[in-house]
Amino acid sequence: MKPSIKGAGCTLQLVLVLVIILVGLIGLVILQNNGGVLGNLLSLPQPTPTNIVQPSVIDQIKPLGQLHTVSFFLSTVVDTQMRIGALNQMQRVLLVACGKVDAGVDLAKIEAKDIQAGVGKATIHLPDPEIFTTALFDDRKCTYVVLRDEGILLPPNLQLETAAREAAVGNFRETALANDILNQARQNAEDELRRLLILVGYKTVEFTP
């Protein structure tokens, strides 16, 4: 039996469409966390900070028309404390933090075996959804220190604010995962690809687990 030239042509057409979609997504701007530099300003060894993180509040869930297919916008308060020095003084930073978590599907991971195309029908196996970025909004209006207690005659402890920022980022990621961000990312990716492929002529688009 001769290979189906029409089926191969459809597969090639679908691969090209996905490549075009992927190229169009490269321009997404990724927020980066410009946290403070860890400092060790005392001759004594620095103990490990204790972080008390309030439960994060999801301020907004926004579906995107890209393969970064969902963003969670979150906020929290982090109380970072450390006892230090010969007098065992308490140093403390209270940080209000907000930021976002982006998730989606990486089309670059799709292989030829993941695509089956026929006349008017396409079946696609998408890569697993993943979190692409977790970042703070570092604009001084959204992420800022509301309380800084350095103790008596102690130099500023930059480690505390850095630890608070890192704790906030970790909490955002955990909160997003707990609230099903990956399943939402997969569903949005399927919906967006189905819409685009129907626009280019496919009548049926299915996705396999």
C-alpha cells in the first residue's frame, strides 16, 4: 500500500501552523525579580531567618491569548525575623509583596509523533503544562517594606529583605499550584490552538492525554 500523500501534506501543514504560532509568542516580556544582594555585615555567623508568610490572596486570574496561557496575580505579607548579636536582639522586616505566576504549554517540545492529521481533522498530544515565570512586581507601590526593625546599634541587615522576597515568590508558586494553575493552562492552550486551527481549515481538532 502506498503512503498517503494527502495525509502527509496535512501533517506538514499542521506542523507549519504550530511553528508560526510558536514564533509569534517569542515576544512575551518576562518580569524578573531584581531582589537585593545577600549581605553579611557582621563578623558573627548569620543565623537562618524565620519567615512567617500570611496566606496569599489571588487578586486576579487572567486567561491569555498566547501559549503562556494563564496568569495568576497574587499578593501576600511576609514577616521575616532573625535574632542576632551578643544580646540576641531581634531584627525584623515586614514585606508587602505582589506579583504573578505565568503558566502554559511549550510548543517547542512538540514532536512529529505527537501530531496526526487527516482531511479536516487533527489530533495533537500537547506537552505537559508548566510554570514559566514566578516574579514580584517590584514597583515600590506594590512590593515594599512596611516595617524594618534593626535592633539597637546594629547595622542594616539586607539578608532579611532578600529572604522575605524569596519566601514571597515561593509562596506565590505554591499557591498557584494549589489552585490548579497547570490544569487551567492546559485547557486554555487546547482552546486557543483549537480556535486557531479551525481558522486555517480544520473542522475537528482533538487533544490526547
